[in-house]
Amino acid sequence: MLPHLQEWLNFALRWVHLIFGISWIGSSFYFMWLDASLEPFRTPDGKEDERIEGSLWMVHSGGFYQVQKRKIRPGEMPKTLHWFKYEALFTVLTGLVLLINLYYLTGGIYLLDPAVSSISQGAASALGLGLLVVSWFSYDWLWNSSFGKKYSGVATSICYAGLIAITYGLCHVLSGRAAFIHVGAMMGTIMVLNVWVRILPAQQAMINATAEGRIPDYSHGMAAKRRSVHNSYMTFPVLFIMLSNHYSMTFGHPRNWLVLLLLIVAGAAIRHVLIGKTAAKNWAALPAAAAIAAVVVMTGPSSGAKTAMVADSGEPVAYTQVHQIIQQRCLQCHSPNPTDDVFKAAPNGVMFDAPEKVQALAEKIRFRVVETKTMPMANKTGITEDERALLGRWIAQGAKIQ
């Protein structure tokens, strides 16, 4: 019963994580788009109102809406003020629980890869959690310093250089899947702390000034806006990383760090196209398309590998040889009654308990076991390179079971 309840707990956590994440991202992108689309506000007699920074008319679901961005002044605080903050908080809380539950409490099955490094589970867990702490304080110190405020372009370059170094390092220490998710967790943590440590206090300071009869310091709003812009550029890369564990051709690639960096560039560029403020924002479609095209080419099937496989397929491989490998290396998880200490149900419902099932999944076996080598998970069952090659020859010969 315990594994069954644990699966439902994971499902519930992931569902809630997505619900709050969608709410947070939706409201964040809406306000970023709104700020970039505001038009000058004029009174009916054609004069500008200095209290209103911009206005916009919109239509949705049969209704018409007029939105105004105002500068609050002493005595102008509305009776009811809506905040958008708990979506971010609960997104990170549920994400942190998921990270711990899936990567730190499962015996390292998702966290480690012996083919990548020999780091221990304890050290890998400390590295992952420590990264979340150190990355925030480093990022926040930089952007809160006089240097970061004065030389924003240099500070941005430093952040990108740090991201490249962290991505490369994690992909050479943790499993590809874990490296990807920890880069995403790092950016997600920075985004949430931006909201709660920098954006919300800045807004509260302006509210307090108004309530006390003082003119607010509008520089607080500008500083908060800078962090919101940072968050918007990290959003699409984080969304990709949330999905990446389903696509082994990315995290399982020999240069997975480069794949991830290219997709981060693509995500940031797509954001700029969607909600960029300048008239020339569409130029960002070029790096987005180039980065995605580079990833597709990189992760495509290698013609050289295929040629080698076919050339080495002369010696017939009997299914009995394949069955022996499947039995020793795969059935612990992929069977009606798994014996693995972590997986108590066949992952994704994939089972190899009959020759016909193995044959039907031959191409997937080739992709996951022979090419990307992301199965068995963390090579927990100790499959050898010779066994991978034998499976490849069997599939190249037509995956015959008789």
C-alpha cells in the first residue's frame, strides 16, 4: 500500500505544482505584456494626466476592459488592493518537495549516473541544495550592488557566464536528468525569491509611504520591475526543464549541457518576441529559431552510428540472447510485478514480460538503451557495452523473436 500512496502523493504534488505555476506565470506574463503595451492616457479634452502612466482598452469573453497604470500619491490608496504573490510561493514549495521526494529520497536512481561521475548520493544532494542557496545570494548581491545597478549589461553577461559554468559542471557531476532539473530549480528559486525578497517589499514600501502621507519613492518600483523582467526571461527555460525528463534525447545527449544552454537561449528569445517592449523585438526570432534548429540537428540520429550498427549486424543474434539481457537488466522494473526497491509499478506502463512486447518496443529500446544510454536508469542493473551492442545488432537485423 505504501508505494501506491507514494505514487498518489507524487501525482498530487505535481498537479498542485502545475496549477500554481500556471497561475503565477499567467499573471506575470500578463502584467509584463500589459506594461509593454500601454498607451498614453488622455482626458476627454485631449490633455495628459500626469497621475496615469498609461492606459489600455481590451476585450475578453464579451466584455470590454480599460486598464490604467497609475502613480500612487498620498491619500490615493484604494480600499481594496489585489496582490499576486502566493502563486509564486506555493509553486516553489511544491517544487521543492517534489525535488526532495524524487531526487533525494529514491536511492539516487534519478540523481546519479555512474557513467558520468562517482559522486556519492549525500554529496550530490548537498550540491543540489547548496546550489539553490549560493546561486540566489550571488545573483542578489550582484544586482543589488552599485556595480550591478550601474553596469547592467556587464552584470547580465556575468550571470550568463555563471549559468554556462553551472550547467556544464552539473552535467559532468550529476545524471543528465538531475542536472537539467537542478538548473531549473536554481532559476525557479531565484524567480520566487525575487518576488518575495525584492519585488513585494518594494511595493509595500510605496504603499506605506502613501498611507503615511508621503510621496512614494518611485525608484522602488523601478527596482522591482527590473527583477520582474529577469523573471520573465527565465520563465520559458524553466518550463522546458519541467518537461525535459520526458525527452531523453536532450538530457541523455553526450553534450547535454550545450543542448540545455541552447534551449535556454531559445526560451529567452521567444519571451522577447512575445512581450518585448521595442519595435524591433521580432529580431529575437532569429536566435530562437537558430538555437532550436541546432538542438534538433545535434539530437538527431547519427548516420555514422547507424552505419556502424548495420555493418556489425552480420552475425545473427538469437532472441534467446536478447531475452537473457532483458531478464537480467530490465525486468526488475519493467514487469507486472517489479522487484526493484524504488519502482513498484512498471515505469510508464512499459513491460517486457513477453517476446511480442519486446519486439513492439524495439525502436524505443534502441533509442533509450543503445543510442542515448539513458536506460536502465542510472545503469542500476549494470548493463555492459557489449550487451547494448548486442541489442543494437538484434534490432538492426529486424528484431526477430523466432
